[in-house]
Amino acid sequence: MKKSILATSLLALGLAAPAAAEISVNVGAIGVMPNDDSANLPVIESVAGLSAGTTGVTVDDNWQLGITFDYKIDPNWTLELVAATPFKHEIEGTGALAGLKIGETKHLPPTLLAQYHFDLDNDAIDPFVGFGVNYTTFFDEKVSPELGATLTDLAVITADDDVELALSSSWGFAMQAGVNFKLNEKWGVHFMVSRMAIDTVADVRINGATAESVAVDIDPTVAMLGIRYSF
């Protein structure tokens, strides 16, 4: 699925770009910094004797190797595909569950943006803004030993039970602003900051049956600083 989405996006960019279009690749550090907000965990609250609405979850930051592909259609418009090596996030409890490690997950958030580049009459500085769509797929979800021990202490599970964590995929918008600095005809520096809408539902499953679901709005700020090469 992930390879198909990436291949389709690249094909779409290739078809959209005219033969004379300038193609650039940006490679560097890219970070996902969640601005998360979640629903509470009513089942955990009930079995643990906690007040309703006093629990939630949060997701930590992560940095990876980012790569973006730019197809310059004309002096003002560019299509950009944002990709990266898989991000890995720790999921922890908040409120009455603060400090409890829930689990971890990996995700890939390929994002396609249409950029508008401003004309400053300066070939060395190229500021831009963008708007597009993001698809995020989660995988390799794992329940933490701490959550398993907590559920065991609460008599929710036994040592023979299988506990899993599953996160749903997400479609959402993406907004972006950044600037390219030209060093010479081929090389430059790329910097961008994006805000992406990533909403998921995290399910805790016991022996294949969902025991708890929590909606999480991750909505991260994504920043990248990298080296730019134009073909």
C-alpha cells in the first residue's frame, strides 16, 4: 500500500510537470512534533476507579531522514512530494495516567503540496507557501510492558491474554511555508515548516477484541532543513 501510494504520487507529479520543468531533490533532517489532543479512556477509568474524563494520551516528537521531490512547473508554481524514513513515536498517558507508557508506533506521512513561490527579483532567495493533502499510515504498533502490567494488576487481562495496539490511517490537509537558498546553479539549502492534520483512532485489543478506543488528533508541526540539488 505505501509503495503504491508513493509510486502513484510520483507518476502524477511526472505527468503534471512539463518536459522543461526543473526537478529538484531536498535531503536532510525532518522532524514531526505533535500538537496532540485526545479523548479520554473510559474503560480504563472505570476499572481503575478514576474520575470520568481524567485520562488521555500524548505522542512524543521524532526526527528522521527526509527527502522531498520538487517539480517546478513555472516561475511561481511547484509541486512537492514530501517523504521520509519511518517515524517512531512513544505513546504515553496523560492526566491520571501521566507517565504510563501505553505503547509505540511507526508511521509514514507522504504529503503532496502545491507551492506558490514569490518573485523577489533575487535568484538566491526563493520563499514559498504551500497547501496540499497528507496520508498517514501507522504500522509496527506495540503495547508497552508497563500497560500490560497495569492491565494485569487491574485484573483486566491474565498472563495468557494477547494484547495489541492498532492505529487507523488518516487523510488530512497540509499547509507549508519555507524558503530555498541558492548556492550555485545546482546546489542550495532547503528549509520548510508545515502543519498537518493527522487524526487517528487507537484501539487496545485483547485477544482480537477491542477493549478500549481513543481518538487522537496528532496534528503535528513538521520542520525540515536539508541540502537541495536541482537537475
